[in-house]
Amino acid sequence: MKITFYGHNTLLIETRGVYVLVDPFISGNPLSKDKITIDTIKADYILLTHAHQDHVLDAEAIAKNNKAILVSNYEIAMHYQNLGIEVHPMNHGGAWDFKFGKVKYVNAIHTSSFADGTYGGQPGGFIIEGDDKTIYIAGDTALTMDMKLIPLRNTIDLAILPIGDNFTMGVDDAIIASDFVVCNKVLGVHYDTFGYIEIDHNEAKQKFLDKGKDLILLEIGQNIII
């Protein structure tokens, strides 16, 4: 499973020959808009954790460019279906076997609305099983006890957690979240994009290291293989 970081919470997952794009926010991201061109992105599926603009801005364009299937909660899915995009609606606790692997939509604590104020359903995260690996994408969330339910059903190989604070968990809560999901390998997301969520990279990595954990902070366009 190959995971490429496109900035903020945007990830491209390549598994079983399928391209899965998560939360595409590129053209409006000051850190990525001059490095990544959305017209060149391949996507067979697009997964959206919630409706905020910094997670869905480029979803429509990329979905239509690729004839991708959009996967999210019911309200978000219906929004994009009305735009002529093929969708697969989900809701919390539900799972589905896609051709790239099994996806479960899990709880997150945040808000969710489109840029015009339209209700975007309840936010969530995703557990993805593919290529004998399992990853947890928390989405935008506070630290929540619901995370303790995840290792009851899944062994997480990589936890993808927000670490920017202010709008989501910060570094200290993300360390606790990694304890809750029983995973010491963490890919940090949702940091540095705006002034509110800028972090000290060295300090963040050291805090994880002090707890015997590995915090991975990728450059835009960089990838890891798990």
C-alpha cells in the first residue's frame, strides 16, 4: 500500500492497482497549489471525511476528470450525486468491500458543512483494509474514547492523525489517540496549512519519540509504503 501526501489531509492511496484519493484540497491550499496539478491526479475512488471546504474543494473536478466513485456519508454523497457524480453513501459503523479493500466509516468529533452552509452530515473517519495492511484515517476530530473501539476489531498498521491543534487534536492528544488505537506508527496530517495550525516539526517528532512512537511528517508529493 503506497500513500502519497498532497498536503493538509489530502492523501492518494494506491492499493491493488486502484487509486483512492482522500479529502482533495489542493488548488486552494497555499502549500500545494503550485506543486500539484489536480488535472494530473488519478483517482478511481474519492473518500471524503466531511464537508468542510479544506477537505472537499477539488472533489467535484477530480471526480469528473476521472469518472471516480465518491464515498462519504449519506448527505455528502447525495450532494455529489446531484452534481452527476457516481457515489457510494455510507454511515457510521457501516463497512463495504470495495475492489481495493474493505472500508469502514467510523466516528469523529468535529463539524461538517459545505462552504455555502449546507448541512454535510456527521463527520467521520475511515478504516481501510487492503494489501494485508490496515490504516486508520481519523479525519478532523477531537480525541475521543470511541477510538478505543477500533483495536477490538482491527490491528492498525498506520494511524493517520491530525496534529495541528485549534480545529482538531494537537500533538499531545494525537499521542493518546495512538495509544487508544494501539498503533505506534503515525502519519501526521492537518498541520501548517494555515497560521492557526502551524507546528514545530522537531518538537512534535520528539514528543512522539519520547513515548516510543514514530511520527512521520511527509513533504508534499512524498510517499511511504506500508
